[in-house]
Amino acid sequence: MMRSCVVLVAVLVAGALASPLQAQKAPPSSTQQHPSQPTTAPTTGGKLPPTTPAPQPASQAPAPQPPAAPASAQPPAAQPSTTQQPATQQPPAQAPATQPAAATPPATQAAAPVTPQAARPAPVAASAPAYTAGLAMPPYSGATTQDALDYAGRLGHMLDSTIVTLVTTFRNTSGQPMIGASSPATLSQRERDRWSRCRNLYWDLTTYAAAVDPLRQALGQDLVLQHALADLDTAFTKSVATQECDNVASMIEAPDRWTPWSDQYEAAARHFYHEFYAQVREVHEKDRAFVNALNRLLPSGRRLSPPPALPTNPPFAGAAPS
């Protein structure tokens, strides 16, 4: 009986010692158990179970703990991999930033064709009159009968001013070429300036002759007015002496183109002085008649003052009418 109590106490003590070890190594005990090992204490024979199996689990308990610690450390190791992925995706986001830089050269290439377009106004400037005294008549651009009447009144008064300016340019001159002139250097500066101004007025007069025919088509079928414009056009056609102003001015500027210079200068100047006043006076008379015919079609409050007639005698000092 006493031996049975001792055996029971030993079994209880062994169970108490084995229970903490099994609690620490719960997973390994489940995997390492064999079907042949009994889970309860043996009851046959009355012998005590060997105490050696208890120390063996104690030596195996520290072995499974280190793997558990690295297993818990593995999740933080996986987190850096997730944080590095956005860093690798940032370079593709910078690639579109370089594409707008490549789109800038087409903008500069589109500006290149602008330069040929800026050169197109050059022909317009070249078509403008090279010589003018500021009295040129602009082309007719009206669309109604009233526009044509206004343009006609302007032409009548500006033509009078241009002819009077030309006559005044040669007032009190000798009316003949300078004797002994062999080159432009032998002419006085006043004489050279006179011929240059005469050339400008000549080119202004050509704009009035060019404006007559479009004006005839725009003014309608009034017979008196149409007859006055036809007479003015004929007077312009016969007025050719003023072209010598352009020739003499060219001789002064480019003497090498006119040889022999003295003969060319004398012939051109003599022709001008002999013919120009009678011819421009005829144009002026036809202009006065045109203004009178125009006033017939205008209301009393818009009628124009006819230009005063030019003297019969030319403006030269001591010259007699031809």
C-alpha cells in the first residue's frame, strides 16, 4: 500500500514537470508524437516511468523559438519592397515632361514662314510714285453717283492748284537754257532745284490725266459734263512739254547717260520753255469749264468756285505769248 502511494506521487510529480514543457512546445509535440507512445501513465507492473524523457523536451524547446522570431521579422522586410515600387514608377511620370520640350521646335518652325509674308508689302511701296510734290490725285474708288460728284469737285480744285504751283516755279525766269552750260556743275543750285521740283509736279499731273476716264464712267450720261471731261482729256494728251522736266532732272543727276550733255540739256530746256505754258494753260482752261459744268448738277449750297483764269502771257521775265 505504501508503494502504491509512492508510485502515485511520482506519477503526479512527473506529470507536473512534463505539463509545462508540453505547453511551451505544443506544435512540435503534435507533429512528433507517434501512435505507439501512450498519452497516459502506464498502470501495469507498478513501476515508475523513466524520468529521462522529461529533460529531452527541455533541450528541444529553445530550438523552435528562434524560427518564430525571424518569422515575425519577415513582414517588416516585405514592407520596404512595397515602398520602393512607387519610387520606380516616378521616372515614367517624368518622361511626359520631356515631351512638351520636344514640341517647342515646331512652334519656332511655324514662325519662319512669317518672314516671307512680311516682305510682301515691298512691291506696294515700289508701286508708289517715286517723285511727287504732294499734289497727286488718288485713284477713284467710289461706288455711288454722289461719290463721283465729290471726287470730281476735288479733282477740279486740286488740278488748279497743281498747275498754278508749276507756273509759279518758273515765274520771273529767263525762259531759256543757261548759256554756256556744259555740265551739271555749271548750273546754279537754284536752277537744279527748280528742275527737280518741276519733275515732281510733272508726275503729279499724270495722276489727274489717269483719273479722267474712270470719272467719266461714274458720273452718268449728262452730255454737258461728259463733253467737258472729254475736252479735259484731250488737253492732257497734248500737254507733253512738261515731260522735259523729268529729262533735265535726270541729266543733272546722271550726266554720263546724256551725251553730249550740253546739246541734250539745251534742246530739252528750250523745248520746255517754248511750249509748256501754252499747254498747261489750255489744261487749266478745260478744268475751269469742267467745274462750271459740274456746278449745274450740284445744289446751290454745294457748288464750287471756278478757278480764276491764268494770264495770257507766260510767267517768264520779258516773255511774250507764243
